[in-house]
Amino acid sequence: MGLSWMAWTWPTAAFFIFIACCLGTMTMLELRNPGGAPRDGVLGLTTTRGDRLFIWLLGSAFIFLAWLGLVGTVLWGPLGIALVYGLLVFRYV
């Protein structure tokens, strides 16, 4: 059996580990401070921590896809852009 049918590489595993860590952190924060600290941001929406995480992950996926389509496969550039984007989302959205 095993997972030989999937193309597991270290970057793929690191991605899924990162997502699991994000979800675990959000769970711990929610248990510690229920309600998700809702606030109104620049989008005019009331968002919680989970909403901001989703907006960041979705936007980061588009950043990486645009980079792959327009620039190429060296992914350090979009990683930096996505991290800055994440900081801005969690600060202002």
C-alpha cells in the first residue's frame, strides 16, 4: 500500500506540515481566546483570525500561480511577497 501513488517531495511535505501548523495554532488561539477577535478591516468586512488566515492562504496561492505563469519556477520571490502579504492581511484586514 503506502503513499507511492503520490508525488511526495520535501517541498510538498513542508507545505502540508505548514498548513497543519497553521491550523493547530489557530485551534490553540481559539481555545485560549474564543471568538476569534473579530474586527473591521480595510475590506469593510468583519473578519476573525480564521477569516484572515483563509484570505492570506488564498491570496498566497494566487501570488504563487501568477509567479509561475509569468516568471518561472524559482519560488523565493513569491515566498517573500506572500509573507509580506500575510503580514498586511493580519494587520489591516
